[in-house]
Amino acid sequence: MFTNMLKDFLKAYGATGREAKISDVIRGYVSEKADEVYNDVMGNLIAVRRGVSGRKIMLSAHMDQIGLIVLDIDEKGFLRVSNVGGVNPVISVAREVVFENGVRGVTFYESNKGIAETTIAKLFVDIGASTREEAEAKVSIGDMCVFATNYVDMGNRFACGALDDRVCCAIVAECFNTAESPHDIYAVFTVQEEVGLRGATTAAYAISPDFGINLDVTLTGDIPECARMSVKLGEGPTIKVMDSSAIIPPYVRRYMEDVAKKHDIKVQNEVLRAGGTDAGAILKTKGGIPACCVSVPTRYVHSPVEMADMGDCLGAVKFVNAMLAERELPKP
């Protein structure tokens, strides 16, 4: 069941650059349908299903989530940290965090100034230690922690940390297991997206697909006093037009629009003014690879309470499976 798989993905540890545990969980869900499963030198998890057309589709979503890295441990056992990826310091205060080895702690900030003035440099993690030596017995410089969050079920909508991008990892796994396609499908669960699309860059170069379908979350414009944006929760997955990493080629967007119309799939157009996705890396690989991004509308991105709509998720599964079934691929 999709929801159970999603919850398993959300529970797994997987900070940027430390994706081994979430990779193992995902591997358990895709191995049965795969002709081959492997991790490359970067740590990307790649599952392959062979087709008959001789052409390759790279279906991708990133496994990593934003977090904090230990820079120093002071004499009282407090951990001074920095961000790995786009961490907002104000919403990172008074949060529970967990390290890869299971050590838990809480965040707080230097209290000589107001919380509104908090910066990453003023943030620290308290793991309950009284001395540097006590803290060093639990964690080391360079260890990373992520927000510990709960899955909040609100009917058709749900919230949790790490929806960016575990919700799309679940969609990719579901499509890999259920799609009927004449093509070779390379399901790539990428690493280090949050710090520069690094895993997708190397994976796309090695696979050299004929078409790339990336899935990621995107912002919405349907909450109070937010920046202007047309995307809304519950109105379907999106066809990305542009973000800061890519302008999707018009012929690729027309292809997506035609598939959506053919299968009566409700979609939204998305223009994201800041932020990028692995599609940007795939498009620029080698001599250029046709690539698109299907986004899942998500409120409160890069927070411990990211929110999505199950209908949008299942719509994305239907949309991606429809593209995978097409015999013809986008052509310039």
C-alpha cells in the first residue's frame, strides 16, 4: 500500500551525504520488480527494469533531507552546528533532532537576542551532556542530525518532515513497480540534491538516458499572505515550466501536456522562482538530455511540518505511468 511505503520512507534517517539507511529501505521496496539494483560510487540507488524498445528513461527523486552538521563541541557539551542544505534557523529552534546512530537531542538558540534574530551561527544542539567528554562519547565532529517528526494524518492531507523528497521517492517506487513500459526504466534515488544536484549529475552521465522524468516537491500559493504563485494543494501534480536550475524545453512541456490531456489527468503549470531540482542536472548532462519535472504541491517546504495532498500524489503516479507507457519519447 502506497501510504505504508511512504511512512517507511519518512521514518528512515537520510541526511544529505548520509543516505545509506534510507537507500536500504527503498531497496527493499523495488528489488522484487527489478532486473538489477545497485548503488553507484556517489551512493545513488539505481533499480533497472529492462524493456524491449532499446531506449532508456531515467525516473528520479532524491533521497536526502536537509539537516545540521556538528562543527564543534564546547566544554559544557553543547554542539555548535551548521546547516546542510536550506535550513531556516527561525523554524529550527526548540526542535527534536536525531543523529544517524540514534542519539537524540533538542535545538535551541543563544538567548541574549530574540528568536526572530536567530541565525544558524547562534543555533546549538543539546544532547543532555554536561561536559565535552560526555558529548564526544555520543557524537563526533562531522556527524549530522535531522529533525525528528511525526506523520500527521488529516484525512486526504498529511504532514511530516522529509516529504521533500521522500513523498516523491514513494511515487517513483510505486511507478517502477506498476508501470507498463516498452522502455528500460532506471529508477534513480539520488543523493546530495539539497547541496547542488550532485547525485543526479553523475547518475545521468553514467546512464545517458533518452528521457529523464524527475519528481520533486514544489511550493504553493494557497496559504495566507504567501508569495504569489498559482499552484494549489489538491489541484493535481504540476508540469514544471521553470525554476532556478532549469527552463524545461517547450517540446518537452508539450509532450507532457499531450499525455495529460490524452489520459484526462488534472495537472497544474508551475513556475518556481527560487530553488532547483534534479531535472536541471539531467538537462545539462553530456550534449543535453530531454528532461522534465513533475512536482507534488507541498506547503511549508523545508520545515518539520511539510504538507501534501494524497490525491496529488496518486495523480502524479498516474501521470508518470502514462508517460512511461508512451512508445514515443519527446523529440526537439
